Amino acid sequence: MKLTHPLKNEGVITSTYKWRGNHFHPGIDIAAGMGTQIVAVASGIVVQAKQGCNVGQAYCNKGLGNYCVIDHKNGYYTAYAHLTDLHTKEGQKVRGGDVIGTEGSTGYSTGSHLHFELRTDLNLVQKPGSLDPYPYLYEGKELPISKNNYLFEIVATILVVGLIAVIYKRGVFTKIKSKIIGQ
């Protein structure tokens, strides 16, 4: 899966995916100015959308401020935090490039920016389950098929092969062949 930039390639990275003192920063912060439009980096469904935070409310929504999370239905999620305005709601389908909100400074934030996370789970601001989004936003790297989808494909293949084996053992193919040939 290829991701587009959440700020349409605008902005400056103000913090990277790294350890900061005694805690891990599981995303990147991108500053482009208060009110800059934030877009979905790929199509999906909004699974979390939290609002009601104002600038200065550091612990609002666990420090994330106004934020949303998109499930891309392939084992990956993207999170967009510290927004001024949120233009999505839970359950809403979005396409890559759709405006989902505007950059802000709500929650635990020291200035206007987008906190962007790429995840394989919904444990926001936790290191486990997070991926460094930089190579996918700035270097054109594509996300691999998730392990979850790979496991699903293996199970589906086993079930199909098993079904074919059962049909073969019951002689269904022989019966079909004889009807076609006319015996």
C-alpha cells in the first residue's frame, strides 16, 4: 500500500520516530501552520474520532487532543492527533486525499503540528505496534502485506484445497465428466 502525505507534502518535521528522554515518540510531528488541511493518507474507515479539546487542555483525550484513527482494512491503521477541527466521525468511509481535519495544537502539544502515527494496532502513543512512517511518506516505500492478511490467505487456501479434496473423494468430478461425455 502506498501512502500519500497527510499535509499534501507541506510542512516541516519537528520531531521524528525515536526515544525522547524516558519515553518513546511513536510517530512523526509535522508543522505546516494552524488550520492547514490534513488528508487521509489512504482509503479506509474511521474507527476512532475524538473531539471537544481546546488549545491548552494538555490531558484532553489522553494528551492526543482532537484526533482520529483510520483502519485501512489491511492490518494497518493511521492516527492523526492535535487537530483543531475534525471533519470525520466514527464509521465514516474515507478515500486517500479526503480532508479529515485541520492542523492544530490541542492536547499535549507545544505548538501547532500534526502528530502522525502508522500502526498495526490501536494502542496509540505506545511503541509496540508502531512503525516509523517516514520511509512511507517521504521515500516512497510501500507497506508490505500485513501478517494478518498473509495468515488469512493461508487459511483460505487450506480450506479451498480441503473442499476440493472432499469433492474429489465423493466422485463429483467423475459424475460431472460422465455427464459431459454422455456416459
